[in-house]
Amino acid sequence: MDRLATWLWRYKGRVFAGFISLLFVNSATILVPLVIRAAIDRLTRGEGDLLISGLQITGLALVVMVFRFLWRYFFIGTSRRIERALRSKLYNHFLSMSASFYNDVKTGDLMAHATNDIDAVQRACGFGILTIVDPLFVIPISIAIMISIDPRLTLYAVLPLPILTVFMLGFGKVIHKRFENVQASYSELMEKVRENIAGIRVLKSFVQEKGTEADFATSNQTYVDKNMALVRVWGLFHPLIELMSGATLAIVLWIGGIDVVRNSISLGDFVAFTQYLSMLIWPMISLGWAVNLLQRGRASLGRINQLFAQDPEIINPPKPRSLSGTRIGIRNLTFAYPTAEGRSDVPALSDIQLTIEEGTTLGIVGLTGSGKSTLAHLIPRVFDPPVGTVCIGGIDIRDIDLPVLRGSIGFVPQDPFLFSATIAENIAFGLPDADLDAIQESARMAGIHDEIVEFPEGYETTVGERGISLSGGQKQRVAIARALLLDPQIVVFDDPLSAVDAEREEFILGSLREFFHKRTSIIIAHRISAVMNADRTIVLDKGRIVEQGTHEELIAENGIYTRIWKLQQAERQVKPS
């Protein structure tokens, strides 16, 4: 598992440069009271020339200025580099995860990891490390000089340090736990916002604004309450440190003042001593900040590491093979969807035996929930089938190079996703360098070109988030054009024309007939008319193939296929009054 130290070690050169810069700053700062002590002692002896002391303090101030800039540049710059690297690693991990991962994890939780948690790690690796390293130098050097001035007075000054250490250890554990609760609550809040925004149309259609507002207010209050629980601990810690520091300073002023009056120590020694004592106050306070920042960073990195610990279910094989043909063979396929606990007890597909010859078209029909989409998702390994059950070109798809496999398949899902970009960019998503002519040709085959050119900005029209400005049928046809542009060897259409009328569907399929003829194609449809011209059609029912054959052969069987066909024919003959 990655730890904060692991990430810092990756940038050890910059961190070391920051330490050296901090060393110069602290060294110059620690010398200032000694210069002031010498100046005061000269004044008490009647020596009034303080020019040298002034120049010394100015020189030390310049050193502090230069090296304070450098430690900020190196320390904070390093923390930003860690933030960038960690966010990139997390994003790449998201891209590598399988579909089942996103079925089990909430999107709002992932967004919280990529924002709030990484931000907490960045602060811990920046000011968190600084505020814990700075006292390690300042405290011992200051105490050593204070001992050289007056050992007895130093004893009074350092008495609170053991008590402070006990407080820090106890408070650190509480802060760690409570910050974990804060981040978990933030994740839930993010998910609620994301879900409500994504479903805003449904929310408004059912007039649930008030109910949703009340639900959000409850989650929001829970987040505030958990934050306040953390604030109460942190808010108590800081004043306690200041109280002990103030009490120590009061004791030193009282006892040291008496010693000055009795001439036990010089006025210059006493002023220098109090300045060094003041220098101890900030490091003690900064230790509190360090505990807070580091515990938050550790808690957030722990949450992120839990994601990294989850390996993708679908990975590239150790020795990937190339695609050597497009003949699809399915043997003894029984598949159940993965869940957080393992595999579901109810298989979505059972004992599927199927061969799709190269260059042929297979139609798949069946009632809702019969397993049609499941079969379509197994071909490009959206979900992994059991070993040896699905082969392309005689090779198990789990042994084929994953990018090659998916790059060879034009997959159009039933519910297409469009990005908030132009229509041209959405069509060219899989082939960003495609020219406009190729994009338009794909759109023509998908039956969407004429509608696109009627838009005010044509192919440069921005479709909005998830393609919200397009109708369901238009989104489906843009998705089809996107798949056609890839010129794939295998085509898998998962009911991509369900949102268009039967006449338009017939026109589109007619224009694609030549395209299908040159490729191994799978067409899943709920309308029989979409698969009538397929070389062969199978009928799925409860995850099993119950019928198969050509359109004419299936009609002759008088089974499920025939009943669906007759029902759809009757629906087409009904005319609105």
C-alpha cells in the first residue's frame, strides 16, 4: 500500500532541497536573537554604535526571504506534483476497472476520492510535512541555546512539552477517525447531488422537488454534524497549546524578571531567552497543525488505497494473441453477473451453443430479460465469459489482445452515451483524426445526416451533457454512426433502433445491408422486422436458446418467435382514429 512517505520518496531530490532551504531559514532566524542580545548588552554598557547589528539583522532577513521562497517552491511544488501523480494514477485506475466495479461503487464516492481525498493528501505532503519537520530543528536548537543562557529557567520553559506530546498522540487518533467519517459523509453527499442532477427530468416530472430538498437537507446536516465533531476536537487542541505556551511565558517572565533585577542574568540574555521561548510557541502550535494535516492525509490516502487494492476483473492476457478471423463460436456458455460477494446464483445465460460464420448476420430476439444484451456484452468482454466458452477465429477471446479485440468490434449499446461535445466529435470519438467526409458518410448510413444538416450549426452543434439536446432516436443513430466510422470487422447492435419508428428502422437497416454483408454481424432487436433478413435468428427465453433458424423456418415453428411476429403485425395494422 502507498503511504505518504512513499509518495514523498518519489520526489526525494526536491524534498531534500526543501529541507536544505528550510535549514537556512531556521538558522538565520535562530541567529537573530543572538544579534539582538549582543546589541542590548552593548547598550547597557554604554556602547551606542548599533550599525553592525542592524546590518547583521538585515543580512539575516535577506537570507530568510530568499530561502523561505525556495522552501515554499520545493515543498509546496512537490505536494502539487504528488497531487497530480496521484490523481492521474487514480483516473487511470478508474479506466482500467471492469463494468462490475461501477455496478458496486457509487459515482459520488469516486468523485469524492478524486477531489477531497486527494486534496487532503496534497496538504499533508506540503504544509503537513513542513509543520512537522520545522519543529524538529527549531525546538532542540532553541532549547540548547536557552540552556546555555540559564538552565534553571529552561527547565520551567520545557515542563509543558511532555504533556503536549500526550495530548498530540491522543488527539491524533481521534482526528484520524473523525476525518474518515467526514470524508465518508462527503462521498454520500456528492452521490446524492450527482444522482439528483442526473435524474432532474424524472424529479421534476413527479414534482418531487420538495421531497428531494428535504432529503438533501438531511444529508447536508449529517455532513455538517460530522465536520463539527471534527472541529470540536481540533478547536480544543489549538487553544490548549496556546494556553500552555502562554502559561510558560508568564512563568519565565516572572522568574526571569526577578533574575534580571538581581543581576543573575543580563538584560540581553533575558530578552534573547524570551525570544527563543517565543520561537518555541509556533513549533508547538505547528505540531498541532501537523497532527491535523497528517492524520487527514493518512485517512484520505487510506480511502484511496482501498480503491487501488481492487484489481480490474478484465485484464489483457499475459501473452496476447492477434485476431485471426471473425468466425464466432460459443460453446457451453453459462454466465452469471458478478456481484460484490462473487457471482450471482441466478445465471443470465445457460448452456448457449452457437456458431456465427464469418461474413454472416445473426439476429437475436426474445422477451425482456431473456439475456439478449448479456450475450452482446460478452463478445467485446464488457463482462468476462468463462474460459473457453467464447472464441473468435478459433481463439478464446480471453487470450486475444484486449485493445485489438475491442477495436475490431463496432458495438452499439441499447442506451447510447453521448459526450457534451459536437455531433462531429461524438461520431469521431473512436477515430479522432477522421475527416468530415468520412463522418458524414457514416451519418448517412445511420440515417441521421439529413437531420444533422438542418441543425443551426450542423455537425458543429453541441449536443449537451449525455446528448440531452437530441431525441432518443437521434442519439441512437449518432451512436450507430460512431460505430460505423470505425469500419469494424465485427458489428454488434444491441437494439440500437428501439427509439425510432418501424419505417425509419427499415430504411436504416436497408442502407446498412451491404455494410453487414461484408462483416460478421449480430443484431439484437425487439422488433422482428429488424432481423427478418438475417442469415439466421435465435430466440432467447430465460437465458436459453429455445428456437433458431431463418425467418421462414421460425414462423413455421409457431413458437415464441411467431407469437411476437403476429403481435407486432397486428400493432402495425392498427390505425389511430
